[in-house]
Amino acid sequence: MNWFTHYETKNLAITWGEVQCAFIARFSDVHNEKQVIISLREMKQWKHESVKDYYNCFIKLCAMIP
């Protein structure tokens, strides 16, 4: 939970989608291309998530693919 507390204090207005992307970026193995592709395939826009937040998450995941 320390990671989330630190993330929350640095990012005041956060959405679930932003937290999800940050969590994946922080804790996933950047060399695990298959896992990132699965995350991209299963990615959905949450009910209260803006298109911009969804797009930013998508771009962050794409950047993790070598």
C-alpha cells in the first residue's frame, strides 16, 4: 500500500484508469511483452473514465512493448 499512498499524494485528481495504468507500469515486467499485449487486449474504458485517461493508459502500455 505504500506505493499507492505515494502515488495518491503526487496525483491529486486520479481516476481508477490512471491508477490501473500506473500500477501496471510500476509492477509489471517491462520485458514481458506478452503480458502487456494481454493487458492491451483486455483494456476497457471504465464508466467514469474520460477518453483522455483511457488514451493515456493505452499509450503508456504501448510504450512498454519493445
